[in-house]
Amino acid sequence: MFDINVVFPTFFVDLTYVWMLTYNFWPVSVDKTIYEISWCRHQYRVVDNLVNP
């Protein structure tokens, strides 16, 4: 499950426990909009290698 959080009218953040998605959009004219999307994922580490070297 995730929620969409609006931080600013043109900035949205979607969060889960594994990934995060942010996107911005800027209207530049009546028929044109610029979109910027960033997606980040959590980097998993193997715990067994850290506990049992």
C-alpha cells in the first residue's frame, strides 16, 4: 500500500516501505507540460554475511 502526498501543487511523493517515487510537473504553455520523475529503491544487504563472516 502507498499514499500519494502532495507537498506543493506541482510536487508529489509516493512512499512505500521498499521504494519512493517523486514527480514534478511544470505547465509551460497551454498545450505543453514538463514532467520529471524519480524512482528510488531501498538497497538490501545480506545480513548473514555480516553476522557470520
